[in-house]
Amino acid sequence: MPRSPLALAALATVAVPGLRPVAARAPHTAGADFDVAGVLDADGGRWIVRAPRSDAAGAAMEGEVALLAALAAARDDGRLAVDVPRPSGFAPLPEHGRAMVYPEILGDELRVDRLGAGPGMSAQVARAIASLHELPVALVADAGLPAYTAEEYRRRRLSELDEAAATGHIPTRLLGRWESALEDVRLWRFSPTPVHGDLAAEHVLVREARVVGIIDWSDARVADPADDLAWLLAAAPEQALDSILEAYALARTEGADEQLLPRAVLASELAIVRWLMHGVRVGDEEVVADAVAMLADLDAATAGAAPISGLSRRHADPAQPVQPADPAQPVQPDDPAQPDEQLGDPDVAAEPAAVPGPKTASEPEALTAEIPVRAGDDTPTTEFELPPASADEPEPEPPAGPQPPA
């Protein structure tokens, strides 16, 4: 049974001695593996509480905690461009391990739909991702998280596709498109890096025109760096793609990965397969139907398109000049109004961006829970909003609709 925001606020007082909660709020979208709440304390501090709902989630969180310590150190010495959650304490649970409490990283989710060309937010996001990929792989492996070679990761992807094909829901032409890319060993000559593994707009926090944090590290691993760019290339406006890829390439010290773009496109398309298999495993027919509809749309959209392995990497080469995708259309710069609209009232969450893709099977409305003030305490009880970005979910996110090349 999910824990209420009040119960999670009580756990926060155990994890952080001296913390006096005055309000709590659940995230806008509930996760399946963690109970999550935001807590406001009597001094105005804002905290996030995460409690695993299963033994598997508890084990995943322990690996994440070890990684967060290393990432925080990398942030402090300037190697990582953004902040990460920094646990302040833990509270034991009757089952599934312990709850984690950390100060909230103040910011609003990235508005991917407002990204544009130029050195603004598009380039900032790309450089933040690149800074993660520049970290040593031992940082992730030493935390006990999965680490794959390029060949191991290719075989893992192929195995996942075979499993999905057995459901009978994968269109024949799409199956052939993906198998062709997975069997082309030229695409899979890359150097594995630390990756977030589940990047999405709600996991990238922006404040005052700056990318300030990345949250939800449950799926971190050593794997293909293209995975962390797939969501961005699928959801960002076309005019922003050159800026994203060039800023990323310029921020990497390793030589150009000529097959980065094809693998990112493949990963964005296979996100629908991951969503399908999530629905199959949990027996959620609504999610399965959602994924099947997306597969049909993608099958139609990619009919007659170039094979994934034949995609040009022109955009990812920093030596090439930035060109609009369509010369007839003017290139729009990053929307200068974006940061102000995202930030808004620091005590009120921004509305989440409308990103293409399926909706979750269940999106309960945000719940406000006021914590009663103890007798003799004259601290006023208030309400506040927990931004959508605070919902940590290791299960698959609904994928953004891929943008297959013409």
C-alpha cells in the first residue's frame, strides 16, 4: 500500500534529526517503485523523501546512493556540470530497506519544446550530458551498477527485441529495420561511458536560465552514450538538433563517434518496445494498447525512410557548419522567455511540458497534505507544490514520439 505524504514526512524527521515538517506534497505523477513526497520544514527548507515499495527497488536505491556520492564529488570538483541529489539521512523501513531524504534541487523541468538553435539552453543541456559521459566508467562500476562493453550492449538490445517480437505486437517492417541496425557491427564500435539511462525532460531541472540538476539515477550504468541523447533528439524541435549535437561533440574529449546519431535514433525508437514490454510484464492492457498504437504510427512514419545504419552523421560533426534543417524555414533561437516561465513562483510548480508520446496509465492529481502543527508550535502550516521532476521512477517512462528522418 502506498505511503501517504504525511507518513513520508514522519520518516523525514527520523532520517534528519531536528527537521520540523510543516507541509508535504505528493508528486504530480506517482511512480510504481518508490513512494515520493516533498516536505517543507519550519525553516523554509524543501526536502524530498523516497521510500522503496519492493525489495528490488530497495536494492536499486542502494546502488543509486553509492553513485550519488561519487557524482556529488564530481560536481564539487567541476567535472560534472550539474548538481545531483545529496542524501542527508535515511530512515529504516519495516520492509524493503530504508527511505532516503535529501534537499530538493530547486528548478523546473526542461521545456524541450522551447529549445532552439544557438548557444542557449540546447547547448547547455548537451554539455551537461557530455560532462557525465566524460566521467570515468569506474565511478559507476564501483557503485555496483551494471557495466557493459559495446558488444555486450548490442547483444542485450538484440535479446530485448527478440523478447518483444515474441509478443506478436511488433510490425514486420519495423522488426526488420531494427534487426538490420542491431546486426550491423559498424554501428556498435563505441567506447562505453557512464550514462543516466532514463533521461527525460522531467529529470532535467532548469532555474534562472541554467540547467542546474539531473535527478532519478536508478537506471544509471556503463553503456552506450547515445542512449542519453535519444530522448532529446526525439522530442526537441528540428531547429535545435544541430546545436545539441555540435555542443555535445565539442564537449567530449574523445574523437568523433561517427555512429552516435544512428544509435540515438535506434534507441529512441526502441523506447516504444521498452514501454510495450513494461505493459506486458505488469499486465497493463492500457499501456500495451498505447505502445501498439505508437508502433503502428512509427511503422507508417518510417515507410520509405533510409535505414538507421545509413543515417548521416553530418549534424554531429563540429567541423561542419550549422545549417537549418529546412532552408525555407528560419532558425528560431532558444525561447528567451523559457527560464522565467519555468521558474515562476518558487512555491508553485510549473505545468509539465506537453511532450509527444503516450500518457501513463494512471496520472493521479497532485495531493496536498498539511501536517498538523504540534501543540505550542506557532509555526504556520502552509501548502506548497512539489515539482513534477521530483517523481523518481525506475520503471520505463512513456517514450517521446521518435522523429524518424525523411
